[in-house]
Amino acid sequence: MLPFFMLIFSIFSCSRKDNKQQEKVPAAIDSIIPLFDTSIVPSNPYDHDADSIYIQRQRDSFYSIKPEYVFTTTGNISSFDKLTAAAMDTSKAITVNHGFTLVESYTYNKDSMPLSKTATYSGRNYTIKVVTKDLEDYQQKQIFINDKRMIWGRDIDLSLTRSDISYAIALSPEDCKLIRFRGKEFLYLQGYIEKCNGKGCNVNYYLLYDPVLRKAIAVEQYMSRQLNVGKFGTNSQLGFLVFDNYDQNYLYQCFPVAAKAYLFSENGKIIPAKNKQGKQYYFDGYVIANPDSIRIIKANFP
């Protein structure tokens, strides 16, 4: 038995020695083949002169487009007022300032921390409440007009807003107004993003409420300080303009001005304002500073 055991031990020892020797053998550097991604295309060095020429050509091409309409500020009449007058008949909508008072109330937990908040806006014939049920949770606010809860998306048409309005809206009592149009009265409410930051502080919310239908529509605008309302052509419903984001175009060095026309329909919904041919009213252009004017490249005015 002893010789057989020694044989096995000798084989095992030789095997471990061979393994150690193999582990110590270094890999030849020449045998390492680097991998290259053949799909990567080397970028060309930045050519400032060529880039400047390209940008200038783009601007020249843009400004060479002959505008269909030009509205220039003269005296106390701004270019924007002239544009609005061309797009809609604002004289048909009479706006009456209707100052509301604001009272805020809170509920508290046992540690005197606020749990919920109710903002009550009171004015003649109207009382609006905006309720935040849980201040520690990001949830929809409840809005009541004359004790009726307005359900977001059902009683308030949100087709021209993002869903954020129902979570973030706070109203400005000093901007609440009444609008009289063709014998009817509408409540005009203006708001903003509560606890906003960055560009969100330039977002405004607008609500138009029909007390007969007990329905409302909501509009969201960026860099716009009011909702322009009036009459479009032969349409008998209250109309309003909805502007695209009013932000600087750095390539063309101007501020674009573009809007589409909509109506507050007889069933409390938002619909496009169209001419007899079925084409929606709109305009698209830009603002220049010198002279202070708005150039409309294309439009469908009433």
C-alpha cells in the first residue's frame, strides 16, 4: 500500500508545480490586440469662420422672407395692441375689474404642523375655494366655485394645459375679473404655479367660467401676462388667443410671436375658431426692437 500512496502523492505534487509554473508565465505584450469601434467617426475640428458664415446665411435667409403684415408701435398704441386688434375684435368683450379678497385657513396636527390649506377668494356674486388636502403630499388641489366642486377634466376643460395645473395652481385675487360678452357674463381667473422655480415662474394659468353652464376652461401660457379675449369673425362664442412659448430664438436673434384662435363653446368646451372655409385663425411671426414692430410671416386673420 505504501508504494501506491507515494505514487499518488508524487503525481499530485508534480501537477501543482506545473500549475504554479504556468501561472508565472507572463503574457506577451504583442499578443494583446486592442479593440476599436469602427462605427466611431472622428469629428472635424471646429471651424469658427465657417460656422459664423453658416449662421449669417441662415439669418439672412430668414430675414429675407417678406412679411405679410407689419405692426409698428406709434404713440401710445403698441405693436402688440395693433396685432391683437387685427386678429380679433376685442371691443365685443368688456372687462370689468372685480377685486377679490383672499383668506387662507389651515388645519394642524398635534405637533402644530400644517396638514391642509384652504384659500378662499371672495367677491361679489362669486366665492372660489382652492383646497390642498395634504400639504406633505403632491396631489391634486380641489377647486370650488360657489360651493360646486369643479372636477378637473370634466367640469374644467384641460385640453390646452398640462396636468400640472391641478397640482400647482394658486390664484391672483387682484387679477380676477368679469367679462361681459354678447349679453353673457364670464368669470375670469388668473393664477400661477405655487412655489415655482426657474422658468416655471413665467407660467401663468387662466380660467374662464360660465356661471350658466357651470363649466370652465383652462389655458396655460408661458411669458404671457394676460389672456386676450374677444370675437373672431362671425363666431358668436367668446374667443381667445393662445400663444406659443414666447422665448428668444438665438439663431435668428428675435422673439417669435405665434398664436392660434379658440372658442369657449356653448357646451363648455374648447374648440378652434375657424372661418367659413373651415380654417382656423392664426398668425406666425416675430418681434424686432428697432423699430419696435411685429412682422407676421403668415396668418389667417378674420
